[in-house]
Amino acid sequence: WVRATGKLYEDVSGQSNFSGIVQDITQRKNEEQRKDDFLSIASHELKTPVTSLKGALQLLDRKKNDLANPVIPRLIAQANVSVNKITYLIDDLLNTTRTNEGQLHLNYTAFTISEMLDQCCNHLRMGGKHELVVQGDRSLKMWADEIRIDQVVVNLVNNAAKYAPDARTIYLIVEDLGASVKVSVKDNGPGISPDKVAHLFDRYYRVDYSGVQYSGLGLGLYISAEIIKKHQGEIGVDTEVGKGSTFWFTVPSRSA
Ligand code: ADP
């Protein structure tokens, strides 16, 4: 894509000429395209739980005079699931805006891996199909913003459950590297091809798995990377197609 600003004129021989500036705007076009794609995905992702919520509320309204009806608890559960989905989506959108505006402030405290996992478990969406196995020392301490680190772990574990639906076990591995603490989330899912890996932590980036529709906005890994960078840590992935992926991050240990 090029953008030309200037004017066309005819020279003395009658030939058309252009005088002005020609800019290569391919990169901007790609970004605009990704934003457009993102907006359409975001609208679709929000519409699905809102439609489900609306359906549940309409049915509840019709049955409001019959509170003993056994369908009522199911409708309330459906409404709750939908509201949670909407909340997660809105949180991701808000976090992205905050991150872009440099408003990600960290509130450092010391906490153990066990304490972190207790906080995370309410937000994990493994749907009973997966088991989370923790390897390493749960009493290991981290010095970080616990809420933000929970968010990263939840993103990585939920991704493992989503993209490796047939894997029974997801491993959460904790290692003390001396200068830092390393947390890895390992799945035996489909893995990711090398040409995609470089983009995984980009904003709005999603791998196109032809045929399979996974819900998501392409923001989870981007937000996770921003959180870890803000902690002066590192984030990455070791992955092999057909074998699975290990997403990991490190957070510096507290200097005495
Ligand atoms: P989202 O899940 O909303 O698409 P993310 O930023 O969390 O956004 O992930 C970006 C992309 O990385 C996903 O679309 C998916 O293709 C890929 N991905 C993330 N985690 C895994 C995983 N454990 N196994 C395979 N692919 C993954």
C-alpha cells in the first residue's frame, strides 16, 4: 500500500507526471486491518454471551410467578456464566487500554505459589476435563503484584485448556532460578508452528486454525507480556507442532 500526496500534471510533451510524496503505508494498512478484524471479533464475542443472557432473562421473566419451577436455577446459572464471560472480555479490553496508556501500576507484595494458586483457582476455566498438576515448591515466595501475576497464570492455564482440549493434564511448573522465579504452564496440545510463534504476544494476534473456532480476542498473551515486562521479567514459549507448548515467565527474586 502506498499513499501519494501531490498533484498530477502534464509536461510540455503532453506526458502525465506526478509531483509529490509517495509513502509506503503497508504497515499502517496491516494494523488497520488487524484493528478492523479485532472489532468484528470483539463485537461477535460480546454478542454471544449477551444473547444467551437475554434468553435466560426472558425465560426467567415468563416463569417469575412459578419460582418452584426446576428450570429457574439452570437459567440463573446460564445468566451467571454469560455475565462472567462478558466481564472477562471487558476486563481484557480495559487492561489493554490501561497498558497502552502506560497506566499499569504494580502493587508489590510477597506471596507464596500456594497463595497465588488459591486466588487463581476461581478463575480457571478447565471445565472438569483437565487436571492441573503443580510441580515444584509451592512454598516458594514471589515478590510481585499478586493480582497481576494471577492474571498471567490464569491466562496461560485457560489457554492451555482451550487450545489443548484433548490433553488430560496441564502442568504448572515452579522453579527457583536464584535470581528469579520461573513459572511454566505445559500442555500436550497441538503446539504452534514456528512462523506463528514470533507474533503470539502481539496485540490482537490470533492463530487461524481453519475449521476450528476458538473464542478469544487475541489480547491475553499481549496483556500477560506487558505485565511481565513491567515486572522486569521475561515471558516466552517452547513449542513443537504435534507435541505441545510450554508457556513460561520469570519474575526477578526480591533483592535482600
Ligand atoms: P486468544 O486466546 O484470545 O486468541 P491469546 O493472546 O491468549 O488470545 O493467544 C493468542 C494465540 O496464541 C491464540 O489465538 C492461539 O492461537 C495461540 N495459543 C495460545 N496459547 C496456546 C496453547 N497453549 N496452545 C496452542 N496455541 C496457543
